[in-house]
Amino acid sequence: HELERRTVRRGPFFNGKVWLFEQAQGIGLGLNVFVNVRMVVVKLASGGLWIYNPIAPTGECLQLLRELGAPVEAIVLGTTLYEHKIFFPSFARSFPQASLYAVPSQWAFPLDLPPFMLGFPLRTQWLRRDSDLWPGEFELELCVGGQLGANYRYVEATFFHCESRSLIVTDIVA
């Protein structure tokens, strides 16, 4: 099974409350090029886990999450970029009890299909600039870029994790 062959690395980042998961992702097309994608996991005050930009939900990845000893409470897709959103639907199916959040303006190429046709669960809630979903734990800034082509607009949700004083981003660098 293809998803089972991906190696996942998990490292602690902050005081047993923030972890970084990293996984190699191939570009394909016979190019033999791989990039690392990263998922951030934060233990919320409620005791549940907050997932930012889920990676492939392989058996290894799910086991490493289970070892944290807390239920997945929220899954956040923080960008419109393909390499980060590709596993959002399958990760969401692995945690049907979790709340789902994504940045708006999701797109597809060459045919711009609506998110539900890309596998996004109907329970997905769209982040807005005024979203205050985890008061006292995170501050959210929704960064919206200009229109690129007919259907594409870059959008990224950046989060400031108050307790660790960490800025959580996908690809934006200020």
C-alpha cells in the first residue's frame, strides 16, 4: 500500500505540547524529486490535539499521533497549495469526530472543481479573518495574495501559538 511506505519523523518542539511531524513527498512525473512537508501538532487546553496542514495518514503517522495520548480535536488546512491540501480529505476521514477548518479559495487544475468534489468533507468550515476559534491559545491572520491566473489565489492562515510564542506558517516568510 503506497501510503504505508512513507517515513514520518516526529520531534518535540515545546514542553510536551507542540510537535513537528515531517514526511517526504515525491513530486512525481518520473523526476525522482522529493520535498519534505511538515505538519504541526499542538495540545490544546481542552486536552485534544490541533493539527495544522496534515500529512499522509499512514499507519506510522497515525501510530505516532496515538502515542501522544489525546484525541484529534481539530484539523486545519492552512493553505491553498496542492502539496499541503492533498492529504486533507484522507486525514479528515481518519478522524471523523474532529472539527475541520480550511482557508477559502481552494482550487483545482485544470478544471476548477468545488471543494467537495476534491474530497473535502462537507463539515469543513472556512476560516475568516475574524475567526476566533481558540481564544487565548492562538491568534489567526489570514493572508490573501493577488489573483494568479484565472482561478488561483494564494491564501494562507498563519497562527501565533500564545503559550509557546511560536509563529506557525506554511510557506509565507515575512
